[in-house]
Amino acid sequence: MAEILEQSGPIAKVSVEVPAEQVEKSRRDLLSAYRRSLKVPGFRPGKAPDKVIVARVGEEAFWEELRDRLIEQSYREAVRELGLAAIAARLVEGEEQPLAGAPYRYTVEVELYPEAKLPDWRSFELETAKPEIEDELVEAALADLQKRYAEIESVDRPAAAGDQVVLETDDGSQFPVELERAEEHVRQVLLGKKAGDEVEIPVLDDDGSELRRVHARVTEVKEVRLPELDDEFAKTLEAENLEELRAKVRQSLEAQAERDWREARKQELLEKMAEALEVDIPPSLIHDEEREVLRDLEENLRQQGIPLDDYLKGLEREGKLDELKEDVRKQAEMRVRRGLALEKLAEELGTEVSDEEWNEYLSAYAQRYNMKLPEFKQAVGADGLESLKLRLVRDKALAEAAAELE
């Protein structure tokens, strides 16, 4: 038997009573389990009396385990009986020792899956402007094509602007540096250098201060020779002439700009919905998402060769650790809000995906990982596939909502 004692937002206090017969059965089951596993001197296996078993285990430990069993067995049934969408629970009151022939009563504080209410999103005005493809962007794209098809040839002279300089560090690693794209402080060190010269490359912090210097040797200077931007070059790219190539480039840029614009509108709509969502979020959802945020931070730091613990200790020394914790909490809350908003939106719009859409979506994922579709499905597993389908449904719902606001 279960009863809601009180409820405030996403928190409910629930009283549960386990019938005496169930208490007795659980007690007998626990005793039987210990009889099978314990060796009691002076008694044949499985023949030790109840009192001896309890004494052997320890009375406090025995009753604590019995309480845990009773709660574990009855809690889920209780929340189902009450129709609660529980996501976490905390024991707040319970009898220390179940009495023989009596029911066992306890009280738990239950965190409920939040009821969210979407704002009137159809009244939103999205501010993301559709970009115009200016002539400068087209010419820049053509210049990138020239560089992509450029001839690179080793030269016996000092490095000049537009060259590529190959460096070798003390550990034997080699890497090319394009002077045109290099940061200014790197470019200034390498301009005028020739093969065989040794250099010290500054590594700067975000604020521009020098962190350290990397010793390297110039192994090669290469000249980048661009093809002429003319009709002949256009033909190598399957265009009749330069003007047709220019038109194709513009068309490609416009198509990409359209995709980027639609994606930006979707994200703007989602942020507005998440911020205005009416919801009481239980603490456990925030805490779980905080762990995800920290995991993402740890991965980003790992790619930079920085252990998370070292990073956190550095922030603590600078007095900025509390600032990070607050930022993590805000990020976590917004992530939860976005998820709840998408869930509610898909429910409101009744969004579904067809088998064709689902298979196309999965095939794209499989291709991304160079896997065949059956192999990908097996690798992801049932839970992973369910998660991916949920993501597809929600993304489709968001796209439908953004399209309504055009």
C-alpha cells in the first residue's frame, strides 16, 4: 500500500507499507540465502537455527539488508501504483527493524520526471538573417580552389610570403607551415629562413603572453605556385569556362548558406523555447547533466594534453573554481531545458519518422564510421538505436516548427 503524503513541484513524499506476509517471506528468503553461503561450526550445512544465522551475520547488518530488500522490492511497485514518473528517491524515514508478524513502513522523497509547458513558440520572431553571398565570398572561394590545385615545389632560397616551410622538432616530428595562414608571431620567425636554419617558435597563451618556445629546424622551403584563374583552369573542374565555374561556386555557397541559415534558425528557436519553458527541474537531472558537462570538458582538455585534475587545481589557485562550477551548473540546466523542450515539441506536433527516413539516417551514421548498416546496428545496440531515433524525431520536430515561422 502506498500513499502520497505531500507534493511540491517535482518532489513528492511517499509513504509505503509492505504487508506483513511479504516481510516474513523476505526474511525467510534472506535467512535461506545465508544458510546456503555460511559455514557455521557445530551445525551441518543448511541446518543452523535462525538466531545463530543472525548472530553470525550481525544483527544490525542482517536487519539493514532486510530493510534494503523490502524497499527495493516494494518501491517500484509503489510508484507504479500511484502513477508517478519517478526518476530518483531518497529514504527519509523507516523503521529500524521489521517486527515479526507486522508490516514494514517507510517514507521516501521521490523526484518526479518534470511536467514541462512550452511557451507560445509560434509567436516568436526569429532574428537569424539569411546571408547574402557577396562577390567577395565567391572570389575567396575561387582563390581557395586555386590553392587546392596549386603546385608545390621545393626551392633553394629564403622563405617568402606565400611559401610553405617544413619544420622538424627535436623529437623528429615534421610538419609544414603555410606562411599565408600562420599566426603573425610564427610568420615573423619563419620569413627569410632557409633550409638548415634553426628557429625558436613561441607558443602563446590566449592573452598573448609567451608560454614557452619550441626549438625546430627548417628542413625545406617550398614555393606554392597557383594555377591561372582562367577558362583552362575552369575546365579542369568540369566547367565550360571561368564564368560557369564562378556561377557554380556561387550556387554551392548559396546552398551551404541556406543550410547554415536553417540550422541557425532551429538553434535560435530551441534556445528561446528552452529559456521560456515552464518547468520545475528536479536536482538529480541537473546533477546527472553536470557530470556530462564535466566529461565533455575533460575530453576537450585531454585533446590538449591537460589532465582535468590539473586544470581544476589551477582554477582553485586562481580563485576561479566556484566560477567554473556555476558555469557548469548553468550549462547543465540549459541542456536539460533543451531536451525537455524538444521532447514536448515532438509530442505537441505528433512528429514521427518514416522507415525510409530512419534507414537513411542510420545509413549516414554507418557511413561516417566506415561500417555497413547491419554492423553499425549491432555495434550501437538496442539502447543506442533508441537514442538515435529519439534524436531524429526531435530534430525533425524542431525543423517543422522552424519552418512554420518562415
